[in-house]
Amino acid sequence: MKPLERQNVIIEMAKKHEVVQVADISRICQVSEMTIYRDVQKLEQAGHIHKTSRGITALRQKQTSEESCSYCHKPAGGRLAVQLVFKDNTQEKACCSHCALLRYTEKREDTVQILCRDFLLDTTINAKHAAFVINSELPLFCCSPQPLVFQRQMDAERFAAGFGGSICSFEEAVSKLTQDMSCGCSVTYR
């Protein structure tokens, strides 16, 4: 069986069953489990499936476009983009941490993880463990007020020393942003 055919079988099996085991896929496709693991890795990177400790599951995408912000509907493929992961394995993208935090307030109970990029290092981090700088003087031409995300508190402090802004934890950033938005701030479009 060719790689594309195997990958289609994996996707269909994941959609049909809640959880699929690699051994079962291997037996059906008549290839080694290692070959299936390589296919699974490619499909997971492409966002078609999710590998868990229980097995392989299909990702159910929201109706919004994969490349648009689930909150303000602007393009969500840039450096500031944030990904929200929910209990039912669905995912949404936000164009920036501003929209991600506001969307989180709407879906707090369903949110499992919020993945974003460290503003300086450009590495993927968990927003719930990050430090935020809000209202810096650096113009980013996205939504406003813009919370910038840092993996390390020390980096956030150094950034704020040079560009201003207040440093917050995740929950403090959520609270401050929702408070600022209720005071008449709005989403700023390019």
C-alpha cells in the first residue's frame, strides 16, 4: 500500500472509531508499526489526527476557516498566532494572544491547552505558564491592547524595562484584558 493510501486509511479509521491502535492500522495496511508511526507523525503535523496515550484520534475542526482567527476573523497564520485546544479535541486559532485570551474567557471550561510562541525566542510554549507584557510601546498592528507572551519572567521584565508595559501572569492577563475591553477598548484592524 502506498503512503498516501495508508494515510487515508488512518484518517478514515480515526474518524470512524473514537480511538484507533497503531497495531490495528498496521495489520489492516499490512506494513510494520514503525511505518504507521511515520505516517501518523506526518498526519499529526498536518493537523488531521492526534496521537494520545490511548491511541490515534481524529481532530474535529471548527467551522471557521483554519487560517482565520476564531475571535476577530482576521488571518491567523502569523508569528503572533495562538492555538486553543479543547476537551473534545477540536482546535481553534487566534491571530494573537489578545483574541486567544478573550476566546478563552468564553470557552474557559472547555479549554485544555493554549499554545503560543515566546515573543523573543519564537518557541512554542503553554500560555498558562507564561509571563505577559500588556500595553508595551512596541506597535504590532494587530489587536489592542496586545499582550506579548514570554516563557521566562526575566525576559518579560527585561522587555518591559525597554518598551514599557505591565507584567502579568496568565490569569492576571485574562483579567486585565477583559477589564480593559469592557472600558471601551476594541479590536484594531490593519
